[in-house]
Amino acid sequence: MAREIRIEISDEAYEQLKRAAAEKHVPAEAYAGQVLDADLARARFYEGARLFIAEHAEGFAERFGGPAGRSADAA
């Protein structure tokens, strides 16, 4: 389900948004939605990666060793 939000941005930011949208041949509102979707997807990916690392880092290090080029007494 799509939702609509209303935000306020500066005139300068809106002009930049319109230029970027024109380059993509889409309305400014559609482009803003695409940028927001992409940013949120990136944030979800990074959060998932952080959780994966937190859950599996110890087991990975036990099986394959620590980071390359790092000595055991460097910490």
C-alpha cells in the first residue's frame, strides 16, 4: 500500500530536486520517492549486515582466523 507524506524543503533544495528529476525524466515527487526508497533500502541492508556480523563473527573467526595482516597481539 502506498502512503503519501508531506515535507517541506528549501527553495534551493527543491530546484535541485527538479533538475535531478528532469535528468531522469520523472516528476520531482516521483524522483523524491525513488531516492527515499533507495536510501531506506540501503539503511535496511546495512542494519542486516551489522546484525549478521554480530551473530556470526566469532564463529567465522574461529573457523577461518581473524582479519588478514593483523597479528594476534595487535589488540
